[in-house]
Amino acid sequence: VIGISLDQEKDRKALENFLTANHIPWPQHFDGKHWDSEFAVKNGVKSIPAAFLFDQAGKLVTKNGRGRKLRDEVEWLLGREPVQNR
């Protein structure tokens, strides 16, 4: 898991406080560019939250991974049969 922040530079401290207060352990990418963030532009992010799943080689698997679908995709990437098929 990697968080991609679309906050503005002026909100850096608020983001840091949120991460600390909510015990968010995974790394965060922050460039302060808001909607002009390279990741957002490159991947067509139009609203947040957005969830992207990439494989081990960095290839995009899905932009719509949520709930059971996300779990099954992760299991498939880890080489395990999805839960629904067991």
C-alpha cells in the first residue's frame, strides 16, 4: 500500500498530523501539486478516493478494485486462488 496525497503544499502539516493521528503506517507520496500531481494526471484521477492495484512488475491491474474484487485480484497476484473459487 502506498498513499498518494493530492493535498496542496500549504496542507502538508495537516496531512502529517492526519497520518500520525490515524496511525497510517504505509508510505505516502506527497508533491504538493494537488490535482496537478504527476500520478493523478498520468492515471486520470478525477475524484478521490481512488484505488489502483499494480502487479509486482508495476503494471496496472485495475482502477476499480474495491471489496471482494480487490481481495480476489490481490490473491490472484500472490499466486493463490481467489476466495470465491475455493
